Amino acid sequence: MIVDGKFYEVQKYVSETGHVFSFEILIANKKFMDKLPSDLQKLVIKAAHDATLKQRKLMAASEGQFKAQVVKAGMKVNELTPG
């Protein structure tokens, strides 16, 4: 959002607050899942789990790229600490 909105053109600072969590939704029809043999049900569930892990890795990489872009554009990044 900060990159797409070109915030770096009008503001000097940005704080990493971690208040946004991006996700994708995977939906399966219960009747469909119940009709699958148990080995295929397990396969679908494992694939969903694997896709979740991959999506999180991709999102982390994207966030790193966005941060690099705004820093390159001149923004100063405030990294907050717990407290």
C-alpha cells in the first residue's frame, strides 16, 4: 500500500508497526471433501498447509522488497521495539 500509494513522494518517515496481516483464503466444499477417500482428503489438507507456508514466505519476501523500495526512494524507516 505504501509503495502503490507512492507515500514516499509526500512523506519522509514510515514506521513498521506490524498491524497488517495479509492472507489468502482457501475454501473447500464440505460435501465434496466428505466424498473424497481419506487418502485424498489428507492430500488436499497437506496441500493447503503447504500453500499456507509458501504464501507466508512470499509475503515476507514482498515486504522486504517494498521496504527496500521506499528506503531507496528516500524514506526513513522506524523499526519499533516491543515495550
